[in-house]
Amino acid sequence: MTRATQTISIFLLVSSLYLALFLGLIPLPSAINDLMPYLPFFGVFSFGLYLVGKLGYNVATFHDVPEAHKEILAEIELARADLKKMGVDVD
């Protein structure tokens, strides 16, 4: 199963469950039933908070990789040499 099919399957499962709860096919207490229209907004808000937290954590724990820096500089020099051979002026 590819990542896209897995994501679509989970989305369809969650949306089917929400629709069954919203339409009253699965009985709920009235206090919870009053909150059902706001559940998608809460889900989107929670997902956004999760993504912001994950982004902040990854930025805070970012590690420098000196080997990758040297490798990319070598590739840039190689590309410049190839372009000069083709007659392209490279600064």
C-alpha cells in the first residue's frame, strides 16, 4: 500500500465515522452531540498545532553536517567546470 492510498484510506475512515456520528446513526449523549459540528475545526486546529510543534522541534534540534557542506561545494565546482567547458560564463 502506497503512502497516498494509506492516507486516503485513513481520511475516508475518519470522515465516515464522523458522518455516522453527526447524522445520529451512532447514538451519543446530548452533551457530546452538541459538540459534533465543531469537531472538524478542532481536528484541523489540533493538526496545525502538531505540525507547528514538530517544525519547531526539528528547527531547534537541527544538526550541522560539515561533510554535506563540503560535498555540495565540490558539486558546485564540478558544475561550474562543466558550464565553462560549454562556453557559459559563470561568476
